[in-house]
Amino acid sequence: MVVTGDCKGCQRLDVLGFARDQLADEWEDGFDYLERYRQDQGDCLVPHSYRDQASGFRSGGWVNNRRQDQNPMSLERRQRPDAVGFVWKVR
């Protein structure tokens, strides 16, 4: 369920950490892990099987999914990975 806008009680939901847009939250989490990988490794060439050691997050799977579904991505979403050196096509 996605709760949008300035609804009555939305601030209380925000304080409780309620996910108002779960897909957007998951995208942000994945992007955060991509930035961590880049800081640690110096690039955004995350291997498909790569998992974050501390959390177990499948960064490689997230990156692979971004490469496959880049066409329906908004311009803003596309620009953020571009800005950190994301490689859209790998051999």
C-alpha cells in the first residue's frame, strides 16, 4: 500500500518509519549500497553475485536489475547512477 500526499496522520506514520512508497525506498536502499561499493572498490562494476557482507543485501542483483529495466526509469533516477559512474552496459 502506498500512502501519498499530506494525509491526516502521515507525520505520525513517518515518525514510525512506515514505508509510504516501498518501491522507492527499496531503490534508495540499493543506490546507497551501490555508492558504498563504489567507495570501497573504486568503481560501479558490481559482480552479479555480490552481496554486502555486513547486511547480506544483494547489491549485484540490484545492479543487474537496474541495467535490465533502464528504459522505464525516470530521468532523475537515471541521472543519479550516471553521476557516480554507473556502467549501464557491461560485456
